Amino acid sequence: MKKFLREVYLLLVMGILLGSICFASEDFIKVDKIGDFKLEIGAVLPQRFLDKNRSSQKLTISSTQTAPGYNIKSNGIKYKISVDESNAISFIYSDDPEFMTPEKICSGMKFMDAYKSAPQTSVVLERGWIGYIPYQSGWNAAVLLDSRGQWSYFDKIAFVFKRK
């Protein structure tokens, strides 16, 4: 019973910490037919995208910051993006296991395997939120921290992200 209550508590804490990432609407806007759209940090969302779509959520982009966000789908892969005050993409997130970074890292893979792919780096902790492994491509592999602010090599990658 104690173990069950502990797990329920952990789930509640994670839900609160992740905020809108976990509870965001699951409607994804297809962006493949927007000719000048680029899914990259710094790219400004096209005006016709902004005219047609409103930010659907606030995304957690660091342990202390949120930003307006959109659920998008590009080439069949689901992403969440956030934008800065000039509507430039400042954060790209994917927990879609079909998305793979140039280093062949994806959501759901074992954290230890992801860590082995970046032997010259250490895990960066953002207290109260995630631990992540940075890669040369600019992508990061994130693992969720437990209620004590810790992670384990036995955890799985929760999502991959890039940010400004």
C-alpha cells in the first residue's frame, strides 16, 4: 500500500511540475503544407499560421520558465513548440518515439543507452523538472526527475528537446 501511495504521489508531483506539457490539448496542427514553415530554433512562425492558429497552451521550457505553445505535426511526427515575443521558435519538444535526433536518440529509449551515445558529456540537472543529456546537434534527451530530484540510469527518455 505504501508503494502504491508513493507512486500516486509521484504522478501527482510530476503532473504539477510538467504543467501544460502533460495536460495540453492533443490536437496537432499539420504544418507540412505551409510552404515557408521551418521547424528550427529561431524560425519565425508564418503570418498565415498565426492568423489561423492561437497558442493552445503554456509550455514548460525550463524549470523556471513557460512560454506560449502549439501542438504541431510535421512529416507525421508530433511536436510541441513554443515561441518568443517575436513569434520565433524558442523551444521544440517531441515525445513521439518516431522522431530520432541525428545521434539516433528517441523518446522511450533507455537512458543508459542515450548516455553512452554522449560519453564526453555529463547529465545536466534542472531542479524540480528534468535531467538531460546535451548532444552536439543541439538536441537534448530528457529524463524526468523523481520527487527527490533524482534520476536513474534505468529510466527511459521521456522526451527530446531543443531550445534557444
